Amino acid sequence: WLHGGAVVSAVVSQQDLKQNSSGGNNVGLVSPSPPAAVPFSTMIHGGMHPKKTFIIRGRVPSGADSGSGNTALHLNPRVKAGEVVRNSRIGGDWGKEERQLSTNPFREGQFFDMSIRCGNQKFKVFVNGEHLFDFAHRMSFYEINMLEIRGDVQIFYVQF
């Protein structure tokens, strides 16, 4: 989830986040075990701007199903339904959902690498190295200042 006013978003669940000792804008886990505590949220140092990229590595646990303020990009992989729902929430109101995709790369028990890149007009989202979708900005990306991950997912690494 990318939130404005603001935050960035995704979807996750479990324990014990450790800060990467290198400092800077990287947040990471030392090893794939234990996964990050969910919900996970962090400020986006320096704010959102074109070419800023988030890398999220995680796993959809077996048996998985599928914030406050404005949400610039709400990404909800619905494993059992075989779809990835995208939306935004501005002024407390949800926008029109986008669901059309040729594939859903999120599978129970499978690991994934997700990259969310901010462009001038839209976010570009890649999963496992493949372009999944574009999502046009519905609010100014300059208002985005938070990354939030919650839900039925295990997160092992977050970098931006």
C-alpha cells in the first residue's frame, strides 16, 4: 500500500523485523527466517519521486486468503480467487477497482519478488521479474510518505 498524506501499501503477516545495519534508505531482514512482523510500516525517507523503487520479497503462506488516511496504491493479491485487485482511497473514498490481468503470479506456499516503481504518470509493478501491471497515479506522488504491508503474507526483505 502506498499512502498519501500519506502511505505506500502491500499485503503481509508474521514476526521479528531487523534493521539493516548499513543505514540509508534500506530496510531488510538478515535471513529468510524469521519473517518480518506484519503489519509492517515505515516512513519513506525523502518522500516519493519518479524512479523511486520498492523491492519486496515475501511468500504467500499455505492457506492464505486474502489503513487510515489516503492510499495511493492498494494492491490486494487474492490467491483463492486468482486475481490481483488494485485501487486507491482518497478522502476516505475508495476509487474504481482494477482487476483485469492475464495472470496472477501469487500462489499459496510460493515465494515472490515484487518491485513497485514510481513514474511521472503511474506506478509500474513487476513480480518475479515480469511486468504485472501499471497503475495511474490518482493523487500526487509527492504526498506519499509511508510504506505499509499487511495481510496474509510473510515478508523477508524490503528495500527502497
